[in-house]
Amino acid sequence: TGMCPFPMDRRVHRYPFTLYALSTTLQSASLTHDEVVQAMDGNILGAATLTGVFARSDFAIGSSAFTEGGDIPVEYSCDGADVSPALGWANIPEGTVSLALTVQDHEAVLNPDGTYTPWTHWLAYNIPPTLTFVGDDVPHMASYNGVTQGPNSWGLNDYPHSSGGIGYGGMCPNEGDYRKHRYPFTLYALSATLTPRDDMTYDDLLEAMRGSILDTAVLNGYYQRRPPAGGTAPAPPEIPDEGGDPVETQSGSGSGRLGTGGAASLAGTSLLGLAIVGWFGVV
């Protein structure tokens, strides 16, 4: 079963995953932990341990556009205005120097061999910890009010897009893809600022944050295209296929706002529950 401290327990718990090499087999599948340890006595040839830590957190991210596990409105997709949703966060950890935000569809394209190709929809980093919300329709600028926005997958692949390849690009499954896609809006609290790069990818950002992550908060949203009645869906305008050129869609006015102190103003219920974080490695 998963790690599950009591609701009000904010201690960092240590979980050693220990693998034993034995000179015999154990006969029962219903032994308790202590019974297993006793049965292995005298039969252990070697052991290896991987230790992980886990702690509950109050760090949270929410939106007035959708709730945790809810559907992302079409306005924030390439089927609509393709603007970024308003976001707010609260309970930033002590010692936070900057924040970073990612939106990545890890299973964007289903390949013929059954593997998936991911797609980056938003990278933003060096967000000042004094900011507690962003309004909708953040401008597509590499640097905006002190925040650095990286290229999305359209920009990294030189595909024409209403975003110009920078900042937020909305949900946009491929033609004929009617799967329900999950889009985690992941906010990282960091103990450092990051060196800006024009070609920063999602994996590059994760590597740059390594060793500096104090906490994470995640808001999961879902988007799904529906097949039209009596026919097949038209080709989506943003992600090109091999048979034709992409077509740009109209973007919003670029009036996104950054603000401090008013995360709760995104709607009283937009910051839902607690974000739970745990990871392996250096903390």
C-alpha cells in the first residue's frame, strides 16, 4: 500500500525498500513483516536498500476554470480561443526562491508500436515567490514581468502556431484521437533560480531543477475530443500530420495578469484540498 501519514502529520517519513537475496524459499504467502524477517534469519546472502522519503504538504495549485480531475473547457484548447487558464497557488514552502510551472501531455500521440510521444504545452520558470496567481491569457513572451517562458512543442518542432511557439499552447489531440487526455499543471517550489535558455525543453527543465525542488503541487485537468455525429472529426488546426500543413488559429488578446496576495480571489473553491508530494533522491 502507498505512503499515507495521518492527515495532520507533516513530518518527513523515511521508507527503505530492501531487497534480500536468500539461500532458500519461504513457504507461506501470508507472513507478517516480523515473521518474514524471522524466517529469513540465517538464509540471507546479501541485501540492497533504496530509501525514499515522503511528506504531506499544504502547497496547492488551483484554477477558476476547472477543478482537480475535471474537464478543461474548450476555451483553453485549440478548438477554442487557445488561451491559458487562470491559476492560483497557496502555502508556498519556506525557503522558496522561485517557482516553475509545466504542462505536459505525457501520452499526446499514440504511435503505431504502442509507445507514446509527449507534448509540451507550457513551460514557465523563475516565477517570483511573491506572485500568487496568473490571470488567463498570459502573453506569449519569453520574458514577462520577471517570468521566463520556454518554448512549447510547436516552437521546438518549428510548427506554425498561434502562440508563436512560446508560452502556453492549448490542448490539441491529433485528428481521430478521441482518447481522454490528462494534463497535469505542475508547480515546483525551488530553492534557486534557473539560467534562462531559448531552447529549454521539458526534460532540460527537469534536469535544471534537480536538487533544488522543495515541493510540488499538481492540478490535473482532462480534455477529450468528441467525434461529430454522422462523420469523422476534422483535422485539428494546431498539430500537423504528415499529409498537410498546419493551420493557425486565432489567439486571445494577451491580457494575462500576474498578481500577488490574492490567490483565493480565483474563486473560493479554486484551491482545492492538499497537494501530496514525495520523491526519491536528495531532498
